[in-house]
Amino acid sequence: MIDLELQIRPWQRAMNSLVRDQIPFATAQALTSVAYDARDRVRRELPRRFTIRNRGLLKGVQVGRASKRDWPHVRAVVGLRDALWIPHEGGGIVRPSRSTYHAI
């Protein structure tokens, strides 16, 4: 005769801990890593599209890290600190703000 006893409670606790703690953490880490890779790619590509005279402009491409505390809406953001890039990257017509002249 074989006597088999299963203790499911410790296994359930371990699985609950995994879902509650580790999956959000791993997701946030992965998203942050991808965001940093995207930032580096954007920084490499910008000099191919624009004449960069001030290397500090490239530092304006920054990453907002993902946090496991935002679970289940975890996100990482790659953004531009300086708004001057937006009209150039998106295209369009640039008009002077106050006078009839616009510096090029």
C-alpha cells in the first residue's frame, strides 16, 4: 500500500508570490531594458538625419523607467526633453513666432 500526502498550501503560496512579486518585476526590467536600447538607437540615428553641432542635444533623448508598482499597467517611455526636435522629426511647415523672419 502506498500512502501519498500532498501539501498544496506551500506550493500555492509560492505561486502567489511569483505572480504578485516576480512577474511584475521581470516585466518592468524587460521594458526598461528595451527602452534603453531604443534610446541608444535613436541617439545613433539622429546624426544621420540632422547636422548635430551640439552633442548635448543627443542627451535630450531620455528614458522613463518602468516600475513594478504600476502593475498591471507597467510602461517605459522614451522621450525627448527638448521640444525643438518635434517639428523636425514629424515634418511640416515652420513659421516665425513674432516677426516675418525666421532663423534657419
